[in-house]
Amino acid sequence: MPRPGELTLVPARRGKPPRHLADLDVDARRQAVAELGEQPFRADQLSRHYFARHVNDPAQMTDVPAAVRDTLAATMLPTLTTAVKHLETDGGTTRKTLWRLFDGALVESVLMRYTGDRPRVTLCVSSQAGCGMNCPFCATGQQGLTRNMSAAEIIEQVVAAERMLAGGEIAGGTGRVTNVVFMGMGEPLANYKAVVTAVRRMTDPAPSGLGIGRRGVTVSTVGLVPAIDKLAAENLGVRLALSLHAPDDELRDELVPVNTRWKVGEALDAARAYFEKTGRRVSIEYALIREINDHAWRGDLLGKLLNERGRGWVHVNPIPLNPTPGSKWTASRPEDEAAFVAALEERGVPVTIRDTRGSDIDGACGQLATVGD
Ligand code: SAH
């Protein structure tokens, strides 16, 4: 367990999961297949099975000669994740899955189907086993960092969700993943390379990737400023969420320890630059913690800091704190939440309260933890 405020940027464990089709771009896939002594077009067939049909069972690859199916599947599509358990709530429209990785590391993903006027299916994925950012209100932050996940381990969570949806396992009929948020375990920008590769695999059109709309993908970060700048330059077209949680450095140093490296002002400047470069409106995440960060003056200060950087580039997503085991903190009172929101709105900043979906199965924001599971 990390000491309070201690950051872990480099994971202790360096074990690498087996290489997988989803780690490779189209050319590298062809080359890998050629190295096995097969025709390069077999790689395209495998891509079609995996990315377009979500199949990795060699028996279903009837266009590949039976004699080579097993070898190709075993080398290019090794099993990376095994479901340990599923927990469901909201009448079966929310499902949290605990995954065991090849080395025993555990991670979770949460699938959420929304109906109504904006129907969508959002998958919240993990990008690291554990997290090194040590935010004291976040359950994952308290368990420390085990290791980075590979791009394919991240993608496997999405492919598994597609299979659940196609198989009618999620209430509401068959469906597809429309949104992916990197809001599960881990700090995505601390595992930069794998996350960017995974984003490309998600958003590349089928069959080279999963064909999920770029705007449907959100990368959420504590504010690793150099990595935000780098991400802006990748031209991925994805959304950025910045987990701010306090507008003043004194409090943010405590709530988001990485603030001791990159201050509120620097994180907001990077977020603004991300908007300028990509045209994507940035979200500011703000967990409302009772009598800690939920004062109206902090809402007002946040609105002021955002407006100093322009209008129309940002919206704020407050979320009532989801309680985590052993934490002394709890969610804000409704009247304090309302006053915080009003202070932002008075400054003309768009605000949407985020829901705490999945909190009854410890599947809501900040509740993912696999210690003692
Ligand atoms: N490391 C990334 C992504 C993971 S968490 C990040 O920090 O952005 C996704 C969001 O949930 C973040 O905004 C995070 O600050 C927030 N969160 C963490 N713990 C929470 C809690 N107990 N209640 C509500 N939100 C929480």
C-alpha cells in the first residue's frame, strides 16, 4: 500500500502478457503471420473474426484451413482475460465484471446501458491493474499500482462486452458498445503507449479495428500535463476528461497528489490547449465531498478559472462522492451540491451532474478495487 501522497509512476511488476493481434497494426499483423509461415492475408481473416465478429474460437474460423486454425489462434489470439465473476444491477442493464489476467492480476470493467432519448451503451474500462496516483477518496488509488495493461488486454474488455451484448446477456435486447470511457482502474495517461494503441484499435473501422466512433471514447486523467499535450498531438479525436476535484492548489495537493507536480493552472491550461487542438469540449470531473471541496466559493472559483481560459470549451461534471471502504469522507448534502452547481451556472459554465450508477455493486466511479476479492 502506498503512503499518503506517494505517487507511483513506474510499476513494480513488469511481466508482459502474451502478444495479441490487438497489440499490432495491420502491417505488423501480416508480418507476424508471415513469420509463422502463413500467407499474410490470413492476418486479415483473423482481424475480421476478432474485430468484426468478436470471435476468437478457431472452430468458428471456417475460412481458415483446419490444419492451421489452432496454431494461428493460439499465437495471434491468446486468451488474455478470464471472467472471475459478474455482478448486475439496474434490472440487468449494468454489469460489472472482474477479470483475471495471465499473471493473476485482477481488473474490472463496467457495462452500462442507457435507454430514453439518448440510448447508448457505455463501457468503463481499466487501463492498469491498480493505480499509482493515490487519490485518497478513490478505492483503486488505495490499492497501489500492480502493473500496466497491454493494449490487447484493454481491447479484450471491449470485445467481451460486445459478445455479452450480442448474446443478449445485457437487459434490453442485443446491442453494441457505443461509448468507451477510461474511467475504470488505473491512470490511462501513465500507461500512455498502450492506451493510445488501444484507442486506435477501438476507433479504426472494422475489420482493422472495432469501429467505435471517436467521439464515443473518453480518456480521463488526473492531469499528467505532458501526456495531455502529447495526446492532443495524436489527432485521435477522442474526448478528454480532467479529474480536478478542487480549484485551489492547497486542497488539490491533498485530493489529487499529482497536483504537487502539475498545478491546477497548468492542468487547466493543458485542457484548454487540448480543446483548441482537437475541437473536443473537455469535461472537468469533480467528486463532491461533504464539507471538503463542495463550498459555493469553490464552485465560483472554478467557474472563474474556466472562464479566464475562454467560453464554450468546457463543461463540469460533478458527481456525488461514492463512498469507499475505510474512507472518512462522504457525499455532499443535496443543498450544498445545489449551491455548488448554482455558483458555476451563475458564471455561465455548463454543468451536468453525473450519476452514481453501479454504486450498489461497488461499480461506480472510484469504487473499483480488487484487493480481497
Ligand atoms: N485515473 C483516471 C481515471 C479513473 S477514475 C482519473 O483519475 O481521471 C474515473 C473518475 O472517477 C475520476 O474522475 C476520478 O477522480 C473519479 N473518482 C474516483 N473516486 C471516486 C469516488 N469515490 N467517487 C466519485 N468519483 C470518484
